[in-house]
Amino acid sequence: MIRFILARLVKAVVILLAILIFNFLLIHAAPGDPAAVMAGEAGATDEKFIADLRARFGLDQPFGVQLWLYVKSTVQLDLGFSYRQNMPVIDLIWDRLPATLLLTLTAFVIALVLGVTAGVLAASKQGTWWDSIISSMALLFYATPLFWVALMASLLFSVVLGWLPGYGYETIGANYTGFERALDIGKHLILPATTLGLFFMAVYMRMTRASMLEMSRLDFVKTARAKGLKNRVIQRRHVLRNALLPVITLAGLQAGQIVGGAVLTETVFAWPGIGRLLFEAISQRDYSVMLGVFFVSAAMVLLFNLITDVLYVLVDPRIRLT
Amino acid sequence: MSLLEIENLAIALPAGADRQLAVENISFGLSKGEILCIVGESGSGKSMSANAVMGLLPEGVEPAGGHIRFHGREILHLTEDERIDIRGKSISMIFQEPLSALNPLMRVGAQICEVFEAHGLLTPAERMARAVELLEEVGLPDPDKTIRAYPFQLSGGQRQRVMIAMALALEPEILIADEPTTALDVTTQAQILALIEELRRKHEMAVIFITHDFGVVADIADRVIVMQTGQIVEQGSAEDVLLRPSHPYTKSLIAAIPGMKDKPDTGQTHSQQSPVILSVKNLNKTFSTGGGLFKPARVVHAVNDMTFDLHLGETIGIVGESGSGKSTAGRCIIRLIDPDSGTVRLSDVDLTALNGHALRMARSKAQMIFQDPYSSLNPRARIGRILTEGPIAHGVPRAQALDRARELLSLVGLDPSAVDRFPHEFSGGQRQRIGIARALALDPDVIIADEAVSALDVSIQAQVLDLLADLKARLNLSMLFVTHDLRVAAQICDRIMVMRRGQVVEMGPSAQVLGQPAHDYTRSLLDAIPGRHHEAAMRQSVASY
Amino acid sequence: MMLDGFKRFARNRGAAIGLVILLFVILTAILGPLLYPDSPWKMVQRPFLPPFTMDGLPLGTDALGRDVMAGLVHGARISLLVGLVSTVVALLIGVPIGALAGYFGGFIDDALMRFTEFFQTIPSFALAIVLLAIFQPSLFYVILAIAIVSWPPVARLVRGEVLSLRSREYVEAAMLSGQGTLQIITRQILPNALPPIIVLASLMVATAILLESSLSFLGLGDPNVMSWGYMIGTARTVMRTAWWLSFIPGVAILLTVLAMNLIGEGLNDALNPRLSRKSR
Amino acid sequence: MRRTLTFTTATAIALALSLPAFAEPQAGGRLNLIIQPEPPSLMMGLVQNGPTQMVAGDIYESLLRYDENLEPQPSLAKSWEVSEDGLTYTFTLQDNVKWHDGEDFDSSDVVFSVDVFLRETHPRLRASLVHVEKIEAPDPSTVVFTLKQPFGPFLGIFEAGTMPMIPQHIYEGTDFANNPMNNTPIGTGPFKFEEWERGSYIHLVKNEDYYMEGKPYLDEVYYQVVPDGASRAVAYETGQVDVLPGGSVENFDVPRITAMDNTCVTDKGWEFFGPHSWMWMNNHEGPMADKNTRKAVMHSLDRQFALDALWNGLGKLATGPVSSSTRFHDSDTPSIDYDPELAKQYLADSSYDGETIRLLPLPYGETWQRWAEATRQNLIETGFDVELVATDVAGWNQRVGEWDFDLAFTYLYQYGDPALGVSRTYVESNIAKGSPWNNVAGYVNPEVDALWQQAAVSASAEERQELYSQIQDTIVDDVPVAWLLELGFPTIYRCNVKDLVTTGIGINDGLRDAWIER
């Protein structure tokens, strides 16, 4: 078990290193010079100003040196300095990361819990109108553009109905503390987390349903019936547990998509997370921030993967014990 | 009054199946403590009535008429709750594939305890204690430890013992065993049969034993029912049915059982004098699995220092149980698997020294017949393409290759027009004939038959074996015949090589290996052959008609 | 076998509905330029004309007075084009990688799968954004970016299929009969791996259309072609005053993607009754 | 047809502005504003982009501010004198001015700020400082600037964004760029920096020790960061913000929002900047090197449609290089009108033969993107083949700076005087690859260059007017760029927020006087 996790960690580190180099190459292949952007926004410029900026960015160093410095410092958890924001990148990310984690984890939990529940319901009522309704809903969510749902949801629930706040992380300047603040954040979280979670909910629901039906056909379910177990027990103890394995695998594979979806959701709902930070950084060519966010989001994906791996292992003894 | 009485049972298949009723007119009784064997080939409907007793018919399959009475009470149309009460408590069941019949995610102890839980019996601690007792009773070693094991940690035989323990938990009056030993090695099968026999005696339990193997029937049956395409064709006491079969179908089945003494002893001297066509020297292959950064690899010696010569026109059988390395050996010889060391000389060419194109060309002289008639033919290729691809790859013009394909089809007993059809249009036995035709298409010097008849029903098996024997005689083929079934090997092989865990434990002329085995392992294999002690009698009975 | 599949497909009500919708969209894409020969960019009326208020402009006009119906019709071509072409490109990347990895196993498999895993670990949408930031958004690069982020599942699926088909006895028979590796992969293995690939591809078209619209929404689409995603992206800022401008193309995307999904499900039920649900 | 459209916004503006604030200011309250995009830093000596100026304009001050006619008004200097020869400028500072950390502000801070700090860090000011011989502080409340030669626009550079006062006691002798105090800016302004929750808001609080008795009126100010235009509109509608500065919501949303109750709008407060938009035309090479092609482009543009449909009628058609709010604008310069037929004629006379014109939109949001689309359609109808080249900000900078375009949208501030904000984009000496902010078009006219030179160093306003009129006539005929609009940025606010825009610099330094009526 520990050995398994260690092996996974080593693999994750190797992938992270590869991602570091890849990101660096990728983003440096981009046209556009951050010094020029900054100079532009300053309103006017001259040679000296741009040269100064380039020196401060390290953009005057040879390419290889920039790469080496980047990898070296990243390994030491120093993700560089954003001269545009005048802050260390790690601080910027650190500021935004909790919001993104809160959003993605909530969406993930919503998707998983609702998706699996609906999937179980649909599978156990296979062929009834319950099944049809749940399956159709899932198909619909699966086919709807995320940003569009987000827009429509904010229009409906925030503007037209006025039930929920339509943007932001908390009520600004309200200075809530403790439970009140948590409640406030929770209210702001509902729309973005639900819209982000909908698509994945549909995915998990479909997977759970299909997997439940497939498991129901297997021999051990027949054994369980031959024992005289009640159907409810069979569904829960034998079918569901086995059916969850592919769902967990899928959830791990989709971690990356959730983080990616967060870019859209955070942009529409003004959620101050790293997805938005990334989009802003890309349009401003803030190399160090882009690289940093990329690195961190990839690390997040690996973390998600690790969690699902561990979950998988906890559920499936075949991996744990061999 | 019988314990269980089945009367005029008919079971309907869902619309669109190949026939309307899975079984019809089924009537039989089962008395306390009796072992009733239901025998039949695949598709005969032999499992259906047993499943109907449990109320475990597959989806869409419904009882269409008749009665099933348990202690005189009609149980064919019970509610689910009433059925649950009977299942596991009064009637229990074990299945063919013990790995898939156990929940892979639960410890075996928990799965046994579930039986008590399902019927609301005992406290959790008592259940555990009972489970340990049960494991002990079915002969599992170290029951205290085994109870915490997961199914994948046990061997096939052990898993089937767990299944039996589970079925025994509430001391049911009837045990339904649906092909419980088919997936097991022959020695394990013998042990399980003995166990069922013993438990039956101890608990006075009635057993419905479903099987396709007359050998097994001969070993354990009190009474026998023979089924063909949904009908009972013959039933009676074991002795009557086996020794005095009345129905032609029963007779043909009994006659088709591969015998031990069929092979005349003359072949040996003849082929030993002919030239050596295939020479294997010091062949080795090890597999290592699961190696990783933090995990030592597990090394399995699949083929250990194998050496032998195959003469022109000779057939050598490579016999062993699963995991003995017999298939690996066959594949190493033909370079489907690269051996670690050793040489394989085919005629004058060292196959182990070749690679790439040269290997592909040289290998045409050694061809293979495969086990599974369903996966050995490309489902998307017409038979014509399947039979001509090889020759065309070796430069034969397409038209000529196609003519040859037609010839080959006739040779293996199929209509030449088959070239235009797809594999799924043929039955298992016919496909196996196509596989043989494909192997012959390249005019090989040596044919390796890997369990070539194991997946076939016994009557088909006999036909294919006859075909092979015939071809061998006509074409003077040299053959390596890989099989787990000593009876089959006996029928066709000149010499037999017995393998265990990668080692050749014994090799010699068939008659000698089978008649006076030198090695204990060979002897134990021979002893475990089901129905062995009744064979002579049965054979005689069929012959006398 | 294929014929059975077709029957099963045709019997599936959802798939039939999907097929009808998709055929309609395809027809629109083909005939659209005939019905609306003018550029969809042409400013024809006053801005923000609501739907059903003027003859000849059934869906009204957008922020610059352009005909929404014309945009919708021309957008159908682009959405389908992006969906199909990017899927084909993704297949061209993913199938060979998966096939090689699955067939050869060992080191090659390891290397290719690490490579694939690596692409799967990077959040794909963010990767698409960065790729477009680098290449500058044009139709070509939009398609390329979508293909680059969507091939890994193909590679994994194909690898899995090839891995299991490779050990089929008919493949061994083909090896023994002297056929070359390439021939074995293309003639024996891939045709049998086709059903799940077809299913995955149909779903990928749907995903690609969604991805394109998401990118356009963020302003990373090709500014010279009228696509549905572009239309929503444009209309987002005026959603409050002219909600129908984002609603209408949104519904178009929804229906098309839904149709692709329904067809994918139908194909799945028809071609792999038991298979391939696991593979995604 | 299009001309018949009615835009009510313009009338609303007129109404809002015609109501002078007679009521007595009330102290207290909190003001919520949108800030878009989030500024990279608030240290105005180091960063001078728009968002930084808007927030830091309340923290930092300069010696002067300017009214809507660009007349200088007292700020940190309570009075000033200019010598007859136009070479000596003497400023007398306000009394009792303190930095936010309690230190006294005096003339040595001014000398340090201008001569040391900003000379090092502020490129735009540096360009003006070349005219300055020396800066002296004869006593703590007096600063004297001595020029090498007369410099006409000199009195126009004392605005906070151009010349913010930097605390000498914090920065002297340090590495300016990496001083940790950059994150907690210290100025003399009416509001102090309190907190910056990145990605959410910037919180400023009232400077209790402000030198003007009773001011500021507001207790605290929140600048809220909301990245999406639609969300910003929602924020105003749901009452979470009170002020939408120019550019914070898409123009398409403006009519709807201004129609709300208790909502006022003004396009004042931009006179100092005079945002002037045009399309760069690549005079260096390609089709646009031909004057006839350029004229064809200019006549193709339906700018009135753009003004009405995209800018809600706010702003004006630009008539030439100098904005009408900038000094020395000549309203008699003949302008070039929308005339598709004439455009086709010019095109026929030009050397253009069907090349694809690469048009770069300004990546500043929807309005600009739509504008480029409309422009492309205008040009296509004249007979050009036009392709939009999508870029982000960085790509735009790169392409424009490298002259890798045929047409490119842009707009620039004019800072009140042609010598400060106009000449830079037309003189030959300012042609240099690498920057998108100089004479990118590559316009060369030595005659005009000489006139620019002469006008800048003239001390006489009449003489300057004459020179600048001459310049405007010549340049308009040469059409080096395609002038579009004098942009009107609407500031939208609740009507009970009073005195929000009182100067030509707008809300960048307006919160000193603002108050909320209850």
C-alpha cells in the first residue's frame, strides 16, 4: 500500500518535471514580449525602459539558462516573480488556490454524489420513467456548453430571481467572520460549483448506471441471490461497490477537465481562483504566472489522480495486496 | 414422495432466440441424499431446470408451464420474498467459474457470513466461528487465515471449496452444482468430486450435478438424465444409462469419450526410425511479473531446459495441468514467444537465430492450430482471405492460393463455397476445421496443436480428432499436440511428454507413459481422470450394440 | 454482424432522433450558403432587432445589425467542420500511438503511454488556451489545438483494444503465416478495434464542438469565420438586453452536441453491446 | 436607415450634467467602484497604467490638477509663478501636508521625486524632463524648476499620473523596483491604502490628517475587481458597486444600465487625456504605403455608425490628429467624410490589386472587436480583401511594434497638449521598431517635423496655435493614419454620489471632493 503510493509519487514527480520543461518550451515559443506589454500599458516608453524591464524579467539571459534557472527554482518551490503584479508568483497562486480548490472540490463532490446517486437510481429502476428522466437529464447536461449554462444560471438565479449572488467569492466589505463568512461564501459558491459540477455529474451518472447494469449481469451477483440476500443488500454491497471502480477511474481521468472547466466558470462568475489568474496571465503574457499556474494545476491534477488511486486501492484489494 | 419433483416443466426463451423453448416436457424427481447428474452438450438446456428451481433464470427467460414441487409445495411461481427464504437455506447452488462467482472486493469470510445474515441467523461473532468451521470442513488449509483472504488470493480449487462452504452453511437439503469442476484441473476436479461425495454422505444432502462429462457422471452419479436440445432423451440409474444406454444419442456420447487404449502401439517404432524434423535443445523461458521500483519482480520458470526431437510423421503430446508451461513451450518453439535460451532447429534452420523477414519466411514450415475456435479466426475476414493470406504473403498468386483454399476446405470436410463466408456463419467444430485448413495452407513440416479440441463438445471433439488422425496419416504430418487431457493425448500421440511447473517430468512412448508411468505426478494425473474405473465397462457396453 | 448492429441502431429511438437532428444540421451546412449567399458579417438592418419582428430576418439582428439566421446557418458549417476535422486529426495522432503502444508493448508502450499520460495530466482546456495564445487563433490552429488536447483518450482506447486483440489467436496465426507487422496491425487488428473507436469518435465530435465554442467564448476563436461559439461569445456582453442572441446559438450547439451524443450512444449499443463503456 | 436611430444616452448625459451640486456636502459613507483590470501595482512612481492611476490617484498627489478646460488648479502647490522668458517656474507648497505615515511633506520630497525617482522610472516624464536644466528647493515650501529653453506644455505635466510625489524618506537610496514598501504605498492623498485582497478588492480609507479641512468626505473606498463585463454590470445592478468608471462595462450594456433608476452618467473627466482613436496604416510597405489607398480606407469608414451603434453616441468623430479637448485643436481643418463612392474611386486610382489586408483589432474587449468587424465589412464593400488577425494584448504589441500589419486599431492619450501626446506619433525621429507607441505608421514629412519642433519650444500661445493649425492641415491631407473617434468614456454612478467628476482628470483624482447624499 505504502509502496504503491510511493511508486505513484515518484511517477507524479517525473511527470511534473516533464511538464515543467514542456511548459517552459511551449510558452517561450509564443510571440509577444512581456516587456513590450508592460511598457505599452505604462502609456509610453523608450529603449532604456524596455531594456530595464527585459533585464528584470531575465529575458536577456540565454534560453538554456532561463530554463535551468526555472527548473531549479521551481524545484525549490520558487515559481518566480511576477513583475507585472509585483509579487512572487507563489504568493499570487497561494492567494488564489484556496478559492479554486474550494470550487473544484465542491463541484467534484456535488458531481460525484449526485451523479452516483442518480446513476444508482436510474439503474435500479431501469426501463421506468425514472430511468428515462434521469438519463435524459444527464444527456442534456452532457451536451450543454458549460459557459452557457453559467451565463443562463447567473441570469436566472441572480438577476431575474435574485436568489443567489451572481458573482464573486464573498460579499465585499461585509467583513463577516466565522460562521457568517462561511455561510456567505457558501452562498456565492452555489452557482459556480453547481454549473461546473453539472457536466461531470452527467458523466458520472452515465458511468454509474452503465457500470451497475454491467455488474448486475456478473456471476457473483447470481451467487448473492442464491444465498437468499435481499435485492437491496445485493445492489449496495455487491453491485454498487464493484460498479464504483470504473467510476473512480473515470473521476481520476477527468480531474484535468475539472481544473480546465474552472477557467471558464471562474471567468464568468468572477471567482478569484487560479483559473482566472491563468486566463489573465495568458492575455498579458505574464510568463512566470502562466508557468506557475500551469505547474500548480498539473500538480493539482496529479493530486486528484493520487486521491483516486488511493480510493481505488482502498476499494479494490486486488491492487492493495499484490 | 420425492424431495423435489419436476413435472412437465417448460421454459420459454425470449423472442428472437434460436428456439422457442429452452426446455420442455421435463419431468424428474429427486430423493433425499441422491446425486442426480444432468448430462448434455452445450445448448442442451441442462442448466435451465436447475436455475428454475432456484428462481434464478436469466433475464427474459420465463417458465412457460409445468410444476416444480419442493416437499410437495409448488415453488415455480413464488414471490421474491418467498424465494429468498428458500435460497441458500433449503436449496443452494455452486457455479462453474468460482473466480467470477465470488465478489472480488469482499473477504471470503464475509461472503460466507452473508448467508447467515441473509436469513437473520446467529450473531456476527458466531457467524465468523461457523465460517471457520465450514472452511475446515471443506478442507481448506489454515481456515483462520483463509477466512480473511480475498478470492483472488486463492487457487481455483480453493475458491470452489469456498463456494461449497458457502452453499453448505445452512445445511440445505439440496445442492445444485452447475458444472462445478469444468474450469478446474483434473487432479483438483477429482478432489472436489470426492468432497461433494463425502459431504453428501455426511449431510444426507441431495445433489443435482450438471455436467457435460460422462467420466464425471460415471464417478459420482446415482441417477442420470441425458438431455438433448431441451428434451430429456433418457433417464435412469447410473448403471442403466452408462452400461445399457438405450437412446442412440446417449450411445453416441459415450462412444465419443476419448479412450485410453485406442492408440495402437505400432506407430512408435515406425516414426522413431524416420529423420528428425524438429529438434529442441535446452529451451528456457522465464517470466517476471509485477516488477517495479519498490517491488521485487516475481519470476516464473515457465519452460525449464526442455530438450527433445520430433521425427517425421510422429506426434508428440505435451501434457500438463494449467500453469505447467506446456503452451509456453509450444509458442517458444514457434517463436511466438522469444525463448531466453536454447535452440530450435526446424529441418536445418535454427529458428532461434532468425529475425524479421527471414523468421517470417522460415516459420511457414511450422504452423499452429489454436484452442478457441471463436478467437482464432478474424471475425471481419472471409474464409477465403483467412486461408490465402499466408500463401500470398509467401508469394503465391492470389488465384492459385484461392484454388488451394478450396481444396483444403474439401480436405477438412467443408464445402469449398465456404471461401465466401464469414467465420460467424460456422459452428465451433466447423471453425476448428477451418483453423486446421489454415495451418495446412502453407504446407508445413510441423504442426503445433495447442489444446486444439479442448473447447469443443465431446462429440465434435471426437470428429476433429478423427480428422487430425486422418490428415496425419494421409499427409505424413509431424505434430506437437499440446493438451491438458491425457485421454485425448492417448488417442493421437506416439509419444507423450508430461510437464509440471516448467519441467518435463516424464517422456516416453504413449503406451508406456500411460500404462506404466514412471513418475508419481503422471500417476496422480492418471488416477484423477474421471470415470477411469468405469471406462472399460462403458466402452464395452457401447461396442456390444 | 455489422448488419445486426445497424438494425439495433435503427431500433434505438434516441439514436434515430439524434440522426434526424444531425442530418438537419448537415443539410443546413450544405445548403446554407445557397439560402444565404451573402456574408453573415454583412450589416443588413438596425442592431438588436428581436426575432419575429421583421420579414426576412426571422431571428432578428445582432449588435451590429447582422442577420442572426445567416450567422446560424453559416455557423453550422464551421461547427461541423471543426468538430469533424479536429476529430480526424486527433484520430490520426491517437490511433497510431495507441496501436504501436498496444502492439509492441514493453519499452515502446511505456514511452508512448508516459507521453500520453503527460498530455492527459495537463488540464486540457488550459492547454488549448495556451496553444492558441502561442499560435494565434485561426481556424487551422483552433482545429489543431482541439486535436492536440483530445487525442490521449483515443490512444488509450486503441492501446487497450490492440492489447487485447493482439493476443487473439487469429493474430498469432497471421504472424505465423508470414504477414508483416504493418499488415497485421492494419488488416487484422485495427478493423476489429473499429467499433469502440467509432463510438469514441462520435462523442469526440461533440466534445470538439463544445471546446470550440468555449474557446470562442473566451475570444480565442478565428475572428474571420462565423461560428456558433463566436456568436455566443459576442452575445454574452449583451445577454441582459438581448438574451436571445446568446440563447439561440446556445440551443443550436446543445442540439447538435446532443444529437452527436445520442448517435454515439446508439452506435455504442449497436456495435459494442458489452464493451467500451469502460474505456472513457 | 441607420441614421434614424435614436440614442437616448446622449440626452441623459446632458441632463445629468446640467444639474450643478448646490447642496452642502455630507461627510461619511463608503463608495464602491469597479476597477478593471486589476492593477499590477499601486506604486504610481513605478507603474503608470490606467487602473493604477485610477486607484493610486487617490493615494498620491502632484503639484497641480487641471479643470475640464485644462486650466491648472492648485493641488500640493497652492500657487505658482512663471517667469517672463518662460524659463523659471516657481511653486509654493501647501502648509501642513503630511505623508500617510505621519512624516512631513516638503520641497525636498518634490526634488527627490522628480529629479531622482521619476527620472529613473517614468519614461513619459523623462521625455519632458530633457527640457529641465535644474530643480531646486530654496526653502521647505518652495520649489523652482529652471528650463534650458522655453517648453510650451510645461505647466501641463504636473498631474498626479505624470508626476506623483514619492516619499523621499522611504525610497532614497533603495532599489526602487524592489522596495518592499511598494506593496503598501505611502502618499499624501485624501485616502490611505488599507488592504488589497488580490482578485477581489482594494480597500482605501479616509486620510484623517488630510491638509484640507473637512476633506475627504468619504470614510472608505472599495475598488472591486470583477473580471467579466457582464458580471460588472450585475454588480452595479445588484447594488454592490456605486460607480462604473469608463470602460468597465461593455458599451452595449450602457444604455440598459443608464436607464435604471437613480443612475447618472457623464462623459466628462477625460479632457486631460483626450483619448483619441485611429487605425495605424502601415506607411512603410504594402498597400497602405500608397496615399490613394489610405484615402480609400479613410472614406470607406462609416464612423457615424460606429459612434452610434458601438459607442452609444458618446464621443465625437475625430477630425484629425489633435483631439477637440486638447489645446490648439483647429476646428477648421477639413475632415474626411464617409463616402463609399469616393472611396472606390481612390481605390481604383491606387496601386492596390487585391492583396489581403491584415487588420489588427485592439484586444480590449467586445466593442473594439465589433468595431473591427464593422470596419472589415466597410472595407470589403469598397473592394478590399480584409482579414482580421486575432491577437491578445501581447501579440498586438508585438505585431504593431514590429510593423507586422496593414491596419491596426489603437487609441492614445493626448495629455492636454500636442507636444506631449500628439507629436510623438508623427515625427520621423520617433520611428523605431520594437515599440507600439511611437510613430508606428512610419509617417515621414520633414516639413511637418520642423513645425512640431518649433511649436514645442515656443513660449507664445498664439504662435503655437498658428503652427499647430498648419500641422493639422498638412497631416490630414497626408492621411498617415485613419482617425476614427474622440472616444467618450461614460462614467456611470448613482445620482446621489455628488461631485465625483470635478476635473479634467476625472475620477482618477476625483474622490477628494466626492460625497454621498443621504
